[in-house]
Amino acid sequence: MSVAIYPGSFDPIHRGHLDIIVRAARLFEVLVVGVAHNPTKQPLFGPEERAEMVREAVEGITGVRVETFEGLTVAFARRHGARVIIKGLRATMDFDAEMKMAMMNRRLAPEIETLFLPTSPEYADLSSSLIKEVARLGGDVSALVPPAVVERLVAKVGRSVWTASWNS
Ligand code: ADP
């Protein structure tokens, strides 16, 4: 059985992530989305809540499972019998950081390959941090994230002007 993992913070999941999940799910029998719990980071949403939002977003996509994990990505991959780590790439800045990570992961686990999928151009500007910032400032992000995220973002950052457009 071909298994891949797709690790990330997903704080929160957005349309760019979802696009990578849909495309990666076509390449493997099982795709395990790994929601990283990194105690040194200060995410807006807790790991379980982030995983819950991903679960709701991927409902109906065949072969996709969602789990939280702590520790090394390669250890998470090995636990699932995955030979491939999927990473999405937006721009050259992603490439530099992801390349370093891929090389280190290869040292740690030579049997596991990192596979880069280029972003679809319509999502190239999306990042969780920018989405959170825009939402905090009252901008409408409802077209950029799945519906389950819209509701939770509103609950976290407070009701703001864009709830009106999301309801209409
Ligand atoms: P971010 O906070 O930057 O959205 P994550 O750690 O949640 O980052 O991202 C998980 C994975 O998804 C990474 O491989 C990242 O490069 C990729 N990714 C993030 N945003 C996009 C996007 N808009 N298009 C394609 N891949 C993306």
C-alpha cells in the first residue's frame, strides 16, 4: 500500500493546503495529514482544534486521514509506514527552508523521500499567518479557508465586519 504523509501546522488550514491534499491524495492510496504539535510555538488554535478543522475540510476525500503528532516528522512517517513526505511550495523562500528540512530528514531517514508539489497559482499568496492577521483586522477571509475555519476564526478573533459577507 502506498502511504504518504503531509505534515504542517495548519493554524488554520486554508485553500492552499486543501489543494495540496486533494492533489496528493490522487497519487497515494493513503495520505495521512499530520498536524504538528510543537510546544515551542504559540499557535492560535490548539492541536486538536487544528486537526478537527482539517478533518472537517477533508471529509469525502478518499484515502485521507488526519492525526496530530509531536516530535520528528520522519518518526511520524515511519509510524505510518510512509515512504514519502509531501510538501507544498509557494515561492523561493519556501524552497530554501524546505530544501534544508528535506536534506536533514534524508540524513535522519534515508528510506523516506520528500516530494514537493508546487502550489496552484491561485493560492500562491496564501499563508495561515497572513490569513490570521487579515481576520484580526476585520478583513474578509471567508473565500480563503473552509467554512469550519471561518466560524472558528470568528470565535477566536471576535465578530468583525466580514461576518456580514460570510452570512450573505
Ligand atoms: P503556513 O503557516 O505557511 O500556511 P504550514 O506549516 O501550515 O504553513 O504548511 C504546511 C505545508 O503546506 C508546507 O509544506 C507548506 O509549504 C505548504 N503550504 C502552505 N501554504 C501553501 C499554499 N498556499 N500552497 C501550497 N502549499 C502551501
